[in-house]
Amino acid sequence: MGHAARPAASSTRSTTAASAGSAAAAVRRRLPALAAAAGMVAVLGVAPAGAAGHGSAGTGAPAKTAAKGAPAKTPVAVGYGGAVSSVDPDASAAGIDVLRHGGNAVDAAVATAAALGVTEPYSAGVGGGGYFVYYNAKRHKVYTLDGRETAPRSADQKLFLGKDGKPLPFADAVTSGLSVGTPGTPPPGTTH
């Protein structure tokens, strides 16, 4: 979704809080909450008016360049100062509320991820992981926190098979707790 103001000039790896800078330290302070409620969240720090949709400059009008036969698309929200997107409207609303009350993009991401842990516990929450990319505009640096989850050590090729040896229905495999990953919280003080 969106794009960074400028691409990173180089890939920098750092393993200490001191060399990561105060912005990355702020992200790390919030990391436990983010990791505990990991979800796929896209948060844009600044979205100009009209960027939320395909219509004319924030008017909410249907796109004029829609492909022949394609349904017209109308933005669900138009605004400025920030945007939050997730798979759940209530989780997105939690992130927007944080922005409206003075929070920044990191605060909104944590709030949205925490809400996703409630609204979509089968796909976001303590039994999983995530990743976070943070662009520090002052320093023109990109920081990445990688906390992707892994399968539990006891997982084997029979994990998603029923007693009859046949694969479980997808919905059962996803919502039963069998697909919970081992949280991949990165060690404190690390970024890459």
C-alpha cells in the first residue's frame, strides 16, 4: 500500500540500541505490544487528500478510468494526516482513533495489531509473529524488526491430518489452534 518518501540508500545492520538511534529505540520500546498482537497491518504516516481512493481528488466520486465492465470503486474514507488499513474495520478504527488523539504511525500500528488479536484471534495475536518496517525521515534510514513466527518444534507432517489420515478442512486447521506459531519476538536491542 503506499510508498516511502525515498528508498533506503543502503542496507544497514545494527545489533545495539546505541547505534540504532532513538527512533529505533522508540520502536523497540513498543515492540513487546506489537509482537504480542502481531498482525498484518499497513499504516501510512501521511496520506494526501484523495489518496484513499480512485475517484477525483477526495470527492468520493467513482473512478473515471475503470476498465470496461469493472464495477466502479468508491473510497470508503477520504482524509489527510494519516491512514490505517487492516483486514478488520474495527481494528482499523482503533488505529485511526490513536492518530486522532495525537499518536504516531507506530502507536497506530500497535493499537491496530492489538485490536486484530481480538477481532481475528485466529490470524493475529500471541501465537504468531510479524515484522515492522520503520522509515526515519530525519535520518533517511529504514529499520526493520523481524519477528516472524515458526512452527513449534513438535510440528511434523502429520500435524494437519485427521485421525483417518486425511487432511483437515482448511477452516478447522486455521481456527483450531493447531496453526499457532511459536512467537518470533526478536531479542531486545536488535534491528536489521
